[in-house]
Amino acid sequence: NESAVLEYQCFYESALAEDAFTSCRDVRLPATGGYAIDAMCGRYGARFCTAQRWLDFQGDTSNGLAPLQIDFQLVPNGTQLT
């Protein structure tokens, strides 16, 4: 029998997720002049995108880009996971 990972959960500290999202949200695509986050947040676009929505779209295989389903769970800063 062969085994493969098809889906996983990723526990992401809220501050790190917010910082990553903030670093991307104002990036513009030279070809269109629009925000890159428009293409990275699915139906929410740049205007209604949040860190959680951004990560949810990145980990959703229905976006045609994610190689496997990723369930991003934002956890409070400093949370110890065991």
C-alpha cells in the first residue's frame, strides 16, 4: 500500500499571519496596476480580504493552485501547542 498526504492542518500564530498578510496586501501587479491580493483572496478580493480569508484561499484546492487542502487555524499569540 502507498500512503500520501492529501490534507493537513496548519496552526499559525495570529500575529505572524497578520504580519504576512500586511506585507502582501499593498503589493501591486505592474501588468494591471491592481492589487496582487485580489488574485490571492478568492471571492473577497483586496477590499474584503483578511489574514484568515487569505490563508483559507491559499489552502483551498478548488483555487486550482493548492496541491493539497490546508486547513489554517489561527491561534492566539504565545499559544503552546502540544
